[in-house]
Amino acid sequence: MAYISFQPSDFFNSKLWTGTGATHAITGVGFQPDFTWIKNTDGTKDHTLTDAVRGVDSQINTNNTSAASTNADQLTAFDSDGFTLGSDGSEGTVNNSGDDFVGWNWKAGTTAVPSGGSITPSAVSFNTTNGFGIYAFTGTGSAATIAHGLGVKPDMIIFKRLNATGEWSVYHRSLGYNNVVSLNTTAASWSSTAYFNAEPTASLFSVGTEANTNGSGDSLLAYAFTSIKGFSSFGSYTGNADNDGPFCYTGFKPAYVMIKNTSATQSWQIYTWDMQPFNETCTTDAGRLKADASDAASTKNAMDILSNGFKMRTNASDINGSGNTVIYMAFAECPLVASNEIPGVAR
């Protein structure tokens, strides 16, 4: 049986902690992160995203349109086995004393800017093994291409303008380059070629004339992801509004799934199983977060986590609306078989 040559936790891992309001080292991630996404699960606080390309003192928030902000008291360092948090000041988004937090961590790595494309990024960090890259660039206002170095076509790219307010613009393989969906809102997807201009290729991704992906003179950021067998999966399903809902094959037992009903006005739903370690994520447990909202963790609609994917167990319209197209991104806890040759099984 074929299997990936690494453990998923070598490149993606999540951590839970309770805030201290003082310098706090979060260890046990298993690698030095290049991208960390933190959410206070107790309070109505912003999602806080930090990456090595922008630097540890630069934060952006998926639940709003704000430009990047600078705060030296939040995430203060990426460490060899995790990261260090500061006092968190008055924000309470990463380390407020007594509050509970979740942090999702991705590893990238290569910082040599790949050649090609009409825009040369100012800084990058990407990894061909796990199919993830971070790219900082200056927009031109005209259709352009950027080399990503991943070697295969990206399945999902998330864009954010850093120097000014603007929506988070998302390309997803299931929608195509002529449709866009916003990570910071509940809006359904809409048609436009101004954001992405063309389908990504194995070497390049494209941007159009839209300011939120390529504003002239603007500082922009892109997170690009490709599907890696046994590690990550990006796709879609069609809802049936039935408690016996669609099954999505990923080829692994998921640790993290983010989904969006792109046919309707619905939030981006994040399901993460370190917060809710049961096979069926039932409606009475607080384990759901919304990427587009500052809400605390809340009760969630039922979804079965299986050794090879996930299955809807609800007729709720946010994740299983009748005839609706729902996109997803998923990362593995355990593949069907990994380099330790231990099969992944459902909880």
C-alpha cells in the first residue's frame, strides 16, 4: 500500500492552551511554524494570523477587512517546537489570562524567491512536500502572474491586502478562477474575472485588476495550498438537506476542516477535533468556530469524522443546504497509512 513519507503533524499541527497574560511559550507543535492562526475560543475576539514572511509583529484578522496591524505583545517568536506569546495587552486575542485558545500551525520553509511571473514577490516561504506557500508582493493594478514554486497547480489561494482595508479574496478549485468568495463575510460566491484573471498553473498563479488581489502599489499577501495525498484535501460537495448527508473522501482522518456554503449567505465553519475529540461532532458540543466572525466557540451541526474523510449528519443549511455547493479545505490527523505503517481509524 502506498503512503506518504511523513507524518501529517510534521507540517500541520494544532495546540490548545490557557492564557496567562504574561510571556508564554507554546511547545509541542513538533516544528517551527511559518504560519500560525490563533483564536480565543472563550471570548468574542478577532482571529489573529501571523506568518514568518510578514514577521511576528504583524497581525491580520479573517473576521474583518482591516489592514495589517503591528503589535509586539502578541506572538513574539516562532520557535523550534512552537511559538512564544507576549502579554497580549488589552486585545485578549492570543493570551488573555484564564481564557482558552486554539492555534493552528503550518510549516513552509523555502525562502528563495522562485523565478518566473510578471510580479516578483518581495518575500516567500513555501514547501513542495506539503504543498503550502506564503507570498508577499506589491500589486500592479494590471493582470499579472506570480511564480509559486509548488510544482503543481494550487487548489486554494487566499489573498489579503495589507496596507489598506479590503476583503479576503479566495480562489478555490471547485469554483474556478471566474468566481470568488470572501473569507471575512457570509456572502455567497460571485462571478468576476477581475480577481484571479486565469486558472493557476503548476508554476504560476494569476491576479487581475481588483484592488484586493492586485491593487496598484499595494502590499498584498497570498497563502497558496495544493492537495497532497494523505495530508490535505480541497474540494466540494452538493448538499442534500438530509440527516444522511454527503460523504467527502479525503484519504485521511481529518484534524481540521473548514467549509463554506458558496450558494447561500452562510458563515465559514471551522471544525477542529482537538477541541472536540469524538467521531460524531454532535450538536451539544462547543467545537465550531467561524472564520468570518469573532464569536467564541459554539455548538455545531453534526458531522462524522471517519478514517478516510467526513460525512454530514444534519440537514442544516450552513453545511448541507439542498442543492448548494459547499467548498472545503481539510488537513490530516492521520492518513490511511503513513510512514509509521499504522492505519488511521475513526475515533
